[in-house]
Amino acid sequence: MIWALLAAYLGKRPAWVQAMVFGLCVGAFIATAAKANERNPLISSVVLLVLVTGAVAGTAFYLALRARQRHGWKAGTPAPVWVNLAYTAVWVLSLLAAVGALLGAGGLKVAALAIVPIVLLAPPALGWILALRRPRTPEAGVPPPIEP
């Protein structure tokens, strides 16, 4: 239940909020992947990496969402497929970066950076992955009810 609420929360926020969350998650995942083999990374370099890559990714995501809104999509309606795909891709790559940091020299200190994207993007990513697994009915693409 809490996962569905978290997924709905992110999906129903304005474009700038979604872009900030997405940018933060991308920045944290890239910093985790970049520092995975450093035992003692400098905090200033990690923060700079998160902010710069997060700002670039968040701005690109925001501009794409705004362009989509100009063509009729509203913030309260279901997100376009590319938004769910972006959330899922960053979530999966964050998991891989965390595992790489745990297995590399960075260890738990660096892998902890990936906690933010893993937690924030898990609800929409897992919801979308599970929705893809269910067969669709012809009428309006709605998944059929789950039968035991």
C-alpha cells in the first residue's frame, strides 16, 4: 500500500518536482558509479558531481516534461511511457552501481549514495515493471484483474 502511495505521489507532482527528484537520483547514481573504486572519496567532489549531473539530467527531464505538457499531457494523469522507462532505468542502474561499489574498493560508504535513487524510484519502477508483466485487454489497454 505504501509503495502505491509513493508511486502515485511522484507521478502526480508538477513537472519541476519530478525533475528535481529525477535529477537528484541521477546525480546520486552517477556519483556512486564514478566513486565505486575509491576507498575515501572527497565529499566536495561527490557533492559537486551529484549537483552538476543532477542539474543537467533534471533540466533535460523538465524540458521534456514541459514539451509533453504543451501537447496535452497533464500532471495528474498517468505518465507517458518514456517517464516510467526513465525512472526504471535509473533505478536499475542505481542498483547495479550500489552492487559495484559494495564489491569494489568504495564499500558501504560509497554504496550508501545509491540509497536515495533506490528508495525514491523503486515504487514507480516496480509498479511499471509489474504492469508490463500482466497481459493487457483490448479495451483501452487496461490490465485484466489478477486471478488467484
